[in-house]
Amino acid sequence: MAERVPEFALLIGVFLGLSATVSAAVLSGALFRPLLFGAAVCYPFAAFGVLRSEDPSEALPPRVVLGLGVAIGLLTAAAAVLERATVEPLDGVFAAVVVSLPPVAYAVRFGADVNPLSPVQSLACCAVVGAAFLALAPRLGTTSALLGFVLGLAGALYADARGFRPTHRQQRAGIAAGVFVGVAVAAAGVATGLPLGPTTAAAVAAALTPSLSVALARNRGQPHRFRS
């Protein structure tokens, strides 16, 4: 019976998620927000099935789940583009990333192994893109800071899941660098009169991301080790 829990949970979640999405879309005449509502309804059931099963990958193949996550993200982004009169472009990007992350996290956890980059390379890419969104936050708004935070933290957790183990010294250096950058951003914002809200969000994100990634990492302080 336990082996069928992921299948039953997924079926229930998909049914309720699709029902919620279709109902909200019909009532509102839009698709972007109904998609987010449907994902919020569906994902807890999928998470329940994953947590209750000893090996959910038998019922939920990681690569299939990854493909579904990418498809949901692209559909969310497309809906945001079609409804650009009422949805900010950056909000659409942020929503697409958020709804894609749970399936991607599942695929990483259970070994989809489709990323050709090493853990360090993946972390570096996410860090660079995340830092770019943080830098643009005073111009683009708070959502840009949130997107930079999510991308940076996701990259760190992905590298950790793939076996990247920084030393204690590297962890302390990363935390110190994050705090320094956060303070520098806040000071620069005050000195130059940048918008207070987005600048503060960028400063907090820069300071918090390294600390939170270290706190959430597994086997802290172990030497570098990469899974095949």
C-alpha cells in the first residue's frame, strides 16, 4: 500500500490542481494567477507522497518530474507574457522560477543527472545571475532582489545536493563576504539616494544568502566531494 502512496497523492494533487486552475481561470478570465493557485494546491500532495515513500522515484521518475516542472515554468512565463497588461514581466519570471523549483529539487534529489555542469560551475552560474538581479534591484524593484536571493540560494543548495562540501574556512569567508556586500549596498543606497525598499531588500538578500545556504547545507565542514 505504501508503494502506491506517491501515485495516489500525485493523482489527487493533479486533479485538485487542475480543477483549481480551470475554475479560477474561468471565473477570472486570466491564466497567470490561476496557474499559481493550482500549483499551490497540487504541490503539497506531491510532497506528501514523496515524504511517505521509501523510494518515490519508482512511481515518479525524476526526469519526468523535471520535464513537468520545466513545462509548468514555461507555461507560467508564457501566461505572464500574454497578460503583460496586468502582470509585470519580472513578476512573471519570478513566478516561473518559483513554480519550477519543487520539481527541479525533486529531480536533483533523486538523481535526474541531466546537468552537464559540475556543482561548482552550477553554483557560480546561479551566483552570477543572482548577483545581477540584486544589482538591478534598485532599478527593477524588490522582486528583482527576491529573484536574486532565490537563484543564489537554489544554486548553493543544488551544489550541496550534488556533493560540494566547502570547508569551515570557506564557509566563514562566504558569510563574511555576504555581510560586507550587504552593508556596502545599504551604505551606497543611503549615500546615493537609491529607492529605499528595493535597495534594502538587495542588501538583506546579499547578507542572508551565504549564511542561510551554510545553515541548510548537509555535512558542513566536510572536504570537497562530488557525486558522479
